[in-house]
Amino acid sequence: MSEALDFVKQNAEGKDLTVLPGSIKWVVDSQIVFMNPDNGEITDDDAEAACTITTDMETFKGMYDKSVSPQAAFMTGKLKVEGDMGIALKLQSVIN
């Protein structure tokens, strides 16, 4: 299991992924984390997602521990979003 996948699984415990209106694929330093709200699974599948978020491990972990603002990371280019931006905005409820 990759570091990113293990990190997300630990932090998502007890969270309801069904609040997300579509799937999210994180690309974190070439590691893949796929969040599927339909079945609540978090895997390392490199599948097509409604929203793909690309970042580095430091920014990724910082968003979870709130030391990095997702908005600031996006504005400074440390976080890139492809696809449905609305899904990315809903992600805050899952990572906090």
C-alpha cells in the first residue's frame, strides 16, 4: 500500500464519502488514490475520475492537518484540479 493511500484510508475512517457528487483521483508524487463515493471505497486504482487533483506529498498532508490552505495551494500552483471543480470543493467535508 502506498504512503498516500494509507494516509487517506486512516484519515477517512468514519467519514461519509457519499457527500461527494463524483469520484476523485488524487495524484500525489505519482502515487494514486481513488475515492469512489458510490461504494465508499478508497483504492490505488488508476481509473477515470470525475475530478483529478494533482499535488505533492507535503501539500497533500498539509491539507489534511490544516497547515496548508487548499485555496492557497491552488492559487500558488501547488495543487492542480482537472475535471469537475465542484467535486473538489466538496472534498473539504471529507478531509476535515
